[in-house]
Amino acid sequence: MEEELRVRVLNEIRNNASKLYPIKLSKLKDNVGLSSRETKRIISDLRNDYPIVAKEVEGGGYWLAEDEADIVDFIQMIERRRDGYQNTLHKMYAFLTDYGNIPSIL
């Protein structure tokens, strides 16, 4: 069953997506009959064997990398996201050290 789902997700991406026309998560999950979470989990698993990339802007969506630049762009997007999360974590940890004295917005 799991392998069948992997094949269905991969085929949807392979046959219905490109850099110019990536497939949106909403369409992908509907086409394969899965939840968003399950579809993302399968995509993550498929990345062990296939260069599935994504973008969040200009329409967003998934496709199989068509060239090295697709992979580099995807890596850079993930690194920016990681850096943003890391920055937020540092801020929140700072609040933990002084939790009783957090300023009120009112």
C-alpha cells in the first residue's frame, strides 16, 4: 500500500508538473486522495530517491528538478526558512529566561 501511494504521488508530479507549471499541494493531494500531511510525508520520503523541489512564490508547487539550478534554488529557499526559524527560536529562548517580566502589549 505504501509503495502504491509513493508511485501515485511520484507519477502525479512527474506527469503533471514542471518548473513552469508546478503542481500545487491542494491539487496533488486531491488527485491522489490523501491529506496534505500525508502527501508532504510521502514527498519527503520520495526525496530520498528523486529530486523533488518546490517553490512558495510565483504560483508555488512541486516538480522534479529539471536542472542543477532548480536544486540550488530549492536549497537556498530551505536555508532561508531554516534561518528564519532559528532567529525566532533565539528570540523565544530569550523570553524564557525572563518569563515573569514579559512586557504587556496593552
